[in-house]
Amino acid sequence: MLFGAKGSIGLDIGSSYFKVVQLKDTKKGYELELFDMLPIAPEIIVDGAIIDSLRLVDALKELIKKSRIKTKNAVIGVSGHASVIIKRISLPEMSEEDLAESIKFEAEQYVPFDIEDVNLDFQILGPREEPGQMDVILVAVKKDIINEYVTVVKEAGLNPLVVDVDAFALENMYEVNYEIEPNRNVALVNIGASTINMNILKGGVSVFTRDSSLGSNLHTEALQKAFEVTYENAERLKRGEPVEGVAPEDAYATIISASEDIISEIARSLDYYKSTTLHEDINEVILSGGGALIKDFTRVLSEKIGVESRMAEPFRNIFIPKKFDISYMQEMAPMASIAVGLAMRRPGDR
Ligand SMILES: Nc1ncnc2c1ncn2[C@@H]1O[C@H](COP(=O)(O)OP(=O)(O)OP(=O)(O)O)[C@@H](O)[C@H]1O
Ligand SMILES: [Mg+2]
């Protein structure tokens, strides 16, 4: 192992929940060592920005204690259309070293932020049809956002080893758990509380990513309005639990109607992808994130967009020892998807 026997945790810091996963590399593949979650008060992270870092540090310390996290090394992810730009671009063929030298210059026209304010990374995908050109995935992440998250992680006593991008973590989760079929278009869609991360894979290679600033908070807000309940009670209703004065059956219609905006957003992105690729069909949607746990969401989405949609199984190819509560794991698994992808990252790999 690259960094000692204790490995690293994948730490997904969402606006509503911490999700932590630790995996062990064994001869037979991955084995789960740790999976846990902890809610984060909704006012601490807003629109991807850390509003109250002191409280976030405290909450992270609480997670470390509660989940008995022994490892200091943490891989975290960032996302959000205001902080992360991922673009597939075409460049003249050149070596990795040369591109590393000139990436800033090349990136300037594709990144809508000051180039000095972002960290740049790239991956050369290979030659294009046009001679002398190559396909490159360009990734730009605002330094501000990286600093905010890295600072919190350090203050909580962890060592932020890698800062990844949520959409790529989703892709890593997929690669480990699913058979890749050439030419099959699979849309990975993660619905968090305030963000939807999408990554469309063609034959297992990412061809389109998009983050939107919508999420399952839409359900919470709709419930709060319709029934004049607190945030906490709206969250209970979302999980199908009764709260005083409101039966889950009554909440159901409000939830389904609040899903419409989320579904339109997903449909818009899929349509956009189709329009840029001579109408290639999406063969399948793999749904993850807490928003995917909304009752009947998968079914309603499938019906509305006409594409078979399934819940992600991030632990499908990961051995789960008996000490874990299997039924809880199965229920919550879709929420762990990004954390699983992060937990697989090793420093230096691409
Ligand atoms: N069992 C459930 N049923 C319905 N909704 C749920 C359930 N569990 C969680 N959620 C909702 O899912 C959301 C949390 O999901 P997730 O942890 O993926 O989001 P997050 O990572 O915190 O948010 P973001 O990535 O947008 O910042 C919350 O809005 C929560 O109410
Ligand atoms: Mg999230």
C-alpha cells in the first residue's frame, strides 16, 4: 500500500449528511471496513459554500468519534456548477508533459473563471478522428472551495490526501460494481439535498458531466410549506415517517409533485446530451444520493423520461462482513455512492 496499513477514508461532505466509507484491498477485491453517516444542520453548508466552518468542524469531529474513524487520511470530493468545470476538449496532439506545461493557456478559453483562481487538472483520453488532434478532459476547480473544505478537514484532525470531483467518484463507484458494455450509454445521476451530479458514460468512458443546483431540498421545502412543519419534520415525512398532524399518505402527493422539477432537470440534461451527439439514446439511468430514496422516485422518473432507471448498488462487488447491519446497508447504500468512489481513490492515480 502506498501510505501505510491504515489506508484512507472516503469522506463525502454533503450539505445535509456526512457519508464515510473505508475499504480494505484484499486478494479477493474490496472489503468494507467502515460505513457511516451523520446529518449536518442545513444552515452550515449552503449552495456548496461552507457558511459556518466552526460548526462543520465540530460535526466532523463528532463523526470521527461516533464512527470510530482510526485513519487520518481522507479523500474528499467537491462538486457544484459554481465551483467545478469539467469539459471534454480537443487539442493538438502533444505529450502529457507538454500539456502539463501549457494547460493553463489552453484552459483559459474554456473556464469561465479567472484562471488564477482555479486548480487545473486534465486527462488525455486519446486521439480523435481528425489527424493531429486529441481528446482531453479538462477539470477546473475553484481554489476557494478546495481551501474551504481542506481547512475544515484539517481542523477536525484529518489529513486531506486527495480532493476529487464528485462526478468522477460516481464513475469510480460504477466501474468497480458494474460490467461495462461497449457503446452502452449509462447516465449516473446522484440526487443530493442541494445538488444533482450527472455523469454520462459511453462504454464506460465519461462523455458528459453536469452539476445542477437542485436537489431533494425541493421536497423538504414543499412539505414545510404545505403542512407548516419544521425542517426536521419535513425530513421525517420524506422518509415516510408520520409526524403530528400529517399522515405519510397526505405527504405523498406533495412529494411526488415536488419531484417534477428534479425530473425535468434530469430530462433537460439528457436531452442536451442527445442533441450534441446526433440523438444517441441513453440506455439506462443509475440513480444515487439520498434524493433517490424518495418513495417511488425511480419508477416515476423511468415513466417520465422513458428510460429504464435503477437504484445504484455501490456495494455490489464489495464484500460486506457480518458485523454490518445488512438491511440498513441495503436501504442506505445509494447514499453512499460518492463516498464509495472516494474511498477507492489513491494518491497519484487518475
Ligand atoms: N430515506 C429517505 N427517503 C427520502 N429522502 C431521503 C432519505 N434519506 C435521505 N433523504 C434525503 O436525501 C438528501 C440527502 O442525500 P445526500 O446525503 O445524498 O445529500 P447531500 O450529499 O448531503 O447533499 P448535496 O450533495 O446536495 O450537498 C436529504 O435531502 C434527505 O432528506
Ligand atoms: Mg452529495
